[in-house]
Amino acid sequence: RLISPVYPITAGGSCLQFFYHMWGQTTGALNIFLKTSAGIEETPLWALSRDQGDYWRTARATIQAAKGFQVIDLIF
């Protein structure tokens, strides 16, 4: 599990961009959650599961938050 630092909000939102490689029959899931500094709940932001081919791929998600936020990565 990876947890980012707390980031401040920005006018118009923020963009999370990352690269992932999910290849093989035993590939599980990659789930990205958003946690605001005001709350304890984690909101699903992006998810993908199973074999996606032997390639590095780019993913993007828009973040709209009213308070500072953290990005949490859960792999299983």
C-alpha cells in the first residue's frame, strides 16, 4: 500500500497521472483511492484488474477536492 503526502487543493482540480504494468495470469487488481484531509473515508478514484498485456501504460484521473487530499494505492 502506497500513501502520498497531503497535497493542497488547486483551482480547477488536479490531475493524477501514473504508469502501470499489469501482465500475467496471476495479476490481481490496482485500485487508487482519494482521501481528503477532512475525512477518514477513502473514495475510489480509479481501478483496473487482471492481465492488461506486457506493456507500460499511462493512466489519468481528475481530482476534485474541497480540502487537501492524499492518493492511496492498493494492489492485490
